[in-house]
Amino acid sequence: MRIVLMGAPGSGKGTQAQRLVERFGIPQISTGDLLRDAVARGTAYGLRAKAAMDAGALVADEIVLGIIRERLGDADTGRGFILDGFPRNLAQARALAAMLDSIGKPLDSVVLFEVDYAEIVRRISGRRTCQRCGRVFNVHTHPPGSPPHCEQCDDHPALVQRRDDEESTVQRRLQVYEEQTRPLAEHYAAQGLLRVVHADAPVDEVTARLLAVLQP
């Protein structure tokens, strides 16, 4: 099973990816994690990525693809993998396909998690974080009291809203997704790879829908 997970920020990709990892024993490959690891280990691609980041520039697709290719050479990807966070645009999608074809590991499917944008804004803007332990709460699904506080830490410190979770920031992130990444759905549909999961539902129900669309 070689798949890409697509979806707007807050659509539940991360949660469902972990469930696939547990069920099928295949790794979730996050480009963000790969970049940080390559930089920390000082690999050839990591050094190039660090130079770009230190200069305030975007890491070139060639570097990201190189790091992904190296990761796909590891033994744990033999039964498949879950790509999360890449590709983000059409150029990256085409480059990824060429790279995967070259190593004999083409995609089996691309899953698009569809969630109404108003619900996404509600979900993300409702997040509150404990500055002490880092635990994340949501005032809509897990009201932490008034004033909001962490239930896990002994002194119940107040929770804060991260800048990334503010409604105006979420709206901007959704606009970028709509303009750059959402069009990939049509690209993958034309290749017969696209599977759509409507993710406006409880987590277990979304998992059931995901498993259904991944059936051969």
C-alpha cells in the first residue's frame, strides 16, 4: 500500500495516518520530519536543506525528493508507505511520480479528506495548548473549564492559543491550500488514483470510511 494523504489543515490527516500505521505496519513519511532529521544528522541533503533554511529560502523540491528517495530505501517501506505533507502542488506531484516510477514504487492511491472549511476553522481555532506540558485541548470537544486550564499538570496552568491556531491565520492557510494543493485532486482523479473520504464525522467513523476506500 503506497499512498498519499491530502487534505486541508485540520482535516484529520495526521490522526488517520497513525491509525493506518498501526493497522498495516507501514511507515508514515512526513517531509517535515525527514528534513529535520536530515539536518540533524548532517547528511548531504540535510546540509543543503539547512543552507536554504538559514538563508530564509524554501528548500528546493530536488532536495525534498532526494530525502524521500533515501527514506524509501529503508527496509520498513517494503510493504508500503504513507506520504504526508508532499506533494503540495502540481510540479511536485509530477516530480514525485517520476521519482517513484524510477525506483519501482508508484502510488496505489491518493486519499483526499474533505471537510467543510467552516468546520476546519472551528476545529483549529478551538485549540488551546498548555505551555508547560504541550498537551493540546479543544474548547469544542474537550472544554477545559473556565478559564481554560490544563487538567494534566498539577497546578492546572492556563491554556493559550498558538498564533497558528488563530482564525485569521487558519483562513490564510486554507486559502493557500485551495490555490495550490486542492487542484491536485483533479490531477490524481484523471489518473484513477483519487479516493475521497468525507471527514465531517467522529474519528472512528472516518477511519471506517478510509479503510473502505482503500480496499482493493
